[in-house]
Amino acid sequence: MQRIQSLSSPQLRRLKRLHRVESGQREFLIEGTHLLTEALTVHWPLSSLYYTEKWASENREFAKRVQDTVENYLVEPHWLKQAVTTQNPDGVVAIGKLEPKDHSRALDELSSDRSHWSLALATDGIQDPGNAGTLLRSLVGLGGNRLYLSPDSVSPVHPKFLRSTAGQWFRCPPAVAGIKELSVHARSMGAKVIVADMHGQSIGDLDLKQPTLLVLGAEGRGVNPKIKDMADHVCSIPMAAGVESLNVAIVGTILLYEARRQRGDM
């Protein structure tokens, strides 16, 4: 364990650099005890761990779960607060590594396992990290297989995206894929492509018992018309008169629930 002596130390500057997610980035922030617990539960690889003295004294069991190769740094609380993205950090942050070779579900992989296409979800240009994180959380909670993010959607390692998944990110890491390529591949795996749109068929009139890829677009813009033209079906959620739309994370959650309900899983 090394003690950081200055806010301008290279180690804290490294944390700050990860606030701004860049294309091809191979490291990302894991902020807070809960996210760290989830990462350790699935043995996600870490490169470094930063914590306050108080956190270390209250969480001694974590030391046994962190690999010896992980760099450990002791940080003053006020310095740690300035180096992370959370407003009130609980005393710990780690840097995670993206190592696809160590994971069956790499972030740039389109699975060729048909069992992974029973119920998948894709975002077309959804940039809000909170909405994307809620979609991933709902996907895991409702028994879906995977979330795919289009290249113009939020980064899969955006700090707020990870936090909003409540740790489910580590159990079901999202992948990045172009929606057109994804749709073609999903069909080759036997899945139907269904786009959500306020002018589509009612979800109650669609058969969601078969393998399905659900595609959601950003609020306001919706799914690209070219993608809608490629879809097997365009669906909508019936709403009360005068209500134009729902939050995209709510739409995705309702569609996932309806698919599970039709399959007799709920």
C-alpha cells in the first residue's frame, strides 16, 4: 500500500483522466463499495484501488478479496472527493480493466450462442447514462440476455452508466454494435427484430414468446427510420389519451416485462 501525498500526484491525475470517456478506452472507474463488491464477486480484473484510512479500517475483508497484483493507494478523503465523479464518495474507488480475452462476453462481441438471443435489448443513440443504466438493470432483473449499445449511444464505461446499473453491469456487461449489423446477426441467430415506436402495433398484439431483439431509440428522435424499415415489427405501448410518450427506460422495462409475462416466467 502506498500513501498519496499530493492532489497533483500522477495516481490521482489518472483517476481524473477517466472522468472523460474516450473511444477505445481500456480502463474505467468503479466508484463506491457496492460497485466494487459486485466487481469482486465476478472476479473482474482491477489495476488499482484507492481508499481512505476510515474505509480501510471498516472494510478489512476486502483486502483478502483483492488480487496481490492490484496497486493499493491510501488517500485523504478531501483529495479522493476531488478525484472522482460522485458528489459524496464513500471512501473507495477502483480502476477496472477491459480484458475481453478473459470474459465470454466481450464488449465488442456479437454472441454466436443462440441461447444468448432469447431476449436481447439494443439502444439506437441513447446517450443519457442514467436511462441506459436503468435499461441494463431492468434487463438483468427481468431475465434478458444482453444490452447492445450503438456506437452513438453512451459509452459502456461511462461512470454514471456504471453507477446507475446498481452493479448489474458486472453480471451482464453491455456490448457495442451498429444496429444494422446487430439486426442482421440477431436474425441469423433466429431472433425477431422489434422496434419500439409510438406509432407501432400494441405490444399486446405481438408474439414475444420467440427469441427477440428489442430496439429502442433516443427520446425525441426515436429509432432511425432505416432501422425501422428493417424490423420484423414496430411496437408501441398503449397509453391514456393526451399522453405522448414515456421515458425510454420505462418503455424498455415494460417491453421486457411483457416478453417475460407472455413466456410464463412472471
